Amino acid sequence: MNHDEANTSMPSQHLFLTGYRGSVKTTVAHSLADRWQLPAIDLDDCVESEAGRSIANIFETDGEAEFRRLESVALQTAVDADPQIIGLGGGAILAEENRRTIRDHGIVIWLDASPECLARRIGGDESTASRRPSLTGAPVLDEIASVMAKRRPLYEDVSDVRIVVDQLSVDDIVDFVAQRIRFDAAFVFISPSS
């Protein structure tokens, strides 16, 4: 969370939600969109729609590098649109170009959760296995811990606010965000403290 205080008072075109798979980004994005009467998109859904196939199929057929390229294209398309809430794929922050694009076009909320919480949520999501491939081939909890250790500094770098969501409901998260950010033609911090 390296944005300086001056940047948090500037209007931002988009609100980004970042975090590992299972951190309820998509659900929170849609709940915030309902509250503010704005569109919400899930970047992974955009990639699948544009490619005409699942993320798992893209990984299997063309590899992770191609998926990441498609993800970057989808991100650029998303930031060129009118104000919206964008749920990022968990790895969208891996490319420096993407982190720069995200920082330059909006306020970034990191929905953080423990590996144990994420493993429970991922295990309870029937679509995860068919849509999203294993990144390491390791057991779920081991994979989450390993991948999170690598991504944590990147989430910290790109985020304006970090919310630990393990014990929070979607409504709690939405209320937390709405107490700190308002939307009036652009997103503006009311209270930038995390």
C-alpha cells in the first residue's frame, strides 16, 4: 500500500478489488455495484468470454503466458470503459504493466484472507475445479500458502486499502468500503485509513 496520501484524494475512474481466488471479489463487486448503481465486471469472466473458453482450457491448451496476455488485454479494455467496479483475477497483479494500469485508473481494495479460509471457500465452490487450474499441482492449502507468499508483496504494492475478510460477511465488507469511498461520477476516498 504505497500510494501517497495526496493520491487518495484524487477522483478515480474505477474501483478495483484484488486478492487471491476465493476472497469474494466478484460477490463484493456486484454488491457494491448494486449499492452505487454501477456496472461490475469480473476480469476472469471477461477473459473467458473473449476467448470463448474456460481459464482451465486456456492454461491447458496455450499455457499461463497466453492467459496472462489475454488478462492484460481484458484489463486495458476494462479501464477504457466508463466508471465501474472491477474484480481482478488473483494473478492480474503479477505483471508490472498491469499494476501500473490498475494504480493509474482507480482505487484498489485488497480482500485478504488466510490460506485456511481461502481453501474452505475454494473447496466449497463447484465451478473452481472446472474453471481455474491448479497453479502448482500441490494440495490446495499448500498451493495457496506458496502462491500467496509470492503475491503478497504485489498485493501490498498495488493496494490502497487492505481488508482481512476471514471473519467478515459480504455485507460487512461492502459497508466497510462504503464508509471509506464514495462514488459521485468518480470514486473518492472519504477516509483512506485501512
